[in-house]
Amino acid sequence: MADALGADHKDRVVTASMADDFAKIVRAGDEPLADSSLIPFYYLARMAREDVTVALGGDGGDELFAGYETYHADALHARMQMVPRPLVRMVRGVYEAVVPASRGKVSTDYKIRQFLAGHDLSADRAHYFWREVSRSRDRESLLDPSFVSDASESVDPFAAFQHHLDAVSDLSALDRSLYVDLKTWLVDDILVTVDRATMAHSLEARAPLLDYRIVEFAASLPDALKIDGARKKIVLKNSQRRRLPQEELRRRQRGYSAPVAHWT
């Protein structure tokens, strides 16, 4: 990709021995952040700051043009509602008992487990479930039982999610998912993480894809120009066919996070 663009590519290996930096990374977050991508982003920003003071990022591309696997899960969830729930539960139980859990990032095994676990949920709840990084029972196990009882009666994190979905109830299922991800996942996680990591090193990060004219253009597009079967971000990739190698446009998307599952 760097060769195709004529860019000066640099990379660096970061070891897992972060004892001296971890406190700095947490402090840079300025608040509790559950996104492990803050760790590699911290190092990336520090490295970039050695050469530049302003950097461009691709944030917003997945939320505007349907780049996440969760949108495939949403579509499959709708088609799978005709399958009897007891049958899906039985398959889920057998799968979890027979297939060992993988530690790979968003592995096929992980996606199957997540999908089967969210099958019984409504479409809105299922999309919310795909976004969770931990199960409620796991989070509750970290808290005092009395606090869990009080919180569960007064706080439902899904409520904020549902508020945004209700605001666009007349849109297609895909556009509703894209909208709620823009209003929650992007602004409350992705952009916050990037801002904290870059500001820790006085690096200014800009997201040109979030120019309001691009956002409005993306919102006006029909679903078929965003996702179709296994293809995602269709119109965005098509716009770059003459500029980028085909193998890069076809390459499987890889998220940006730390290998937490392998850490002990």
C-alpha cells in the first residue's frame, strides 16, 4: 500500500513489557476506557510525533459505509428468525461444548459464538449485543452485590442506544445501525481513544471522512452501495479502484487493538 501511494512507510514492534508505560497510558485516557486499542494507539502516536505534528486518520469510514462485521451479523440475524429458537439454542450448546474457544482476534469461532448467543434477541438488542466487549454477568462479578442490585434496577445501558435508534425508526435496518454506531461507538469510543492517545504526545489527529459533506453524502446512499453479501464499503472501495492495488481493496479488514486474549 505504501509503495502504491509513494508513502514513506515506517513500522515498529512494541513488546508486551509495558510496566513503565501502562500508568502513563491509563492517565492519558483521562477516564476509564474499556478499549484496548488505546495501548497500540499510544505508541503509534508517539512514533508519528517524531516526524509530524498533524496526522490524518480514516475514522468514520466503517460507520458511514458499513465496514464492520456486525452489519453482516444484523442481516443474517434477520434471515435466521425463521429458524426455531430451540434448535438454535441446541446448536449453540453443542458448538460451545465441542469447539474450543479461540484466542484469535475476531476469529471465525468468536463470531459464531457471538451470533448464536445473540440470536434470541430483537434486532435492536442484537446489534447492541454485537458491540459489547464483555457480558453483563462478567461485569457484575467485579462489583459488590449490593451495588449490582441497585444499578440493575435504575440503569440500562441499552436505553441510550435505543434512544438513537428510535430517532431514525423510518430508515432501513442498515441505516439505523450505521446511525446508532455514529452516535455511540464512534463518538464515545473511537474518537475519544484517538484523541486521548494523540494528545498525550501533542499530535493533532484529523478525520477527513467525517467532514459533514461526506457524512451527508454517505447517509443519502442506498444500502446496496454500502454492503452487498460479503462485500462491504462498496462505494468507498470502488472510488479507489484506479488508485490502489486490487489485493488491498479485497483484503480482509483487520481491527486495531491489543492482543489482550494472549496476555496473562
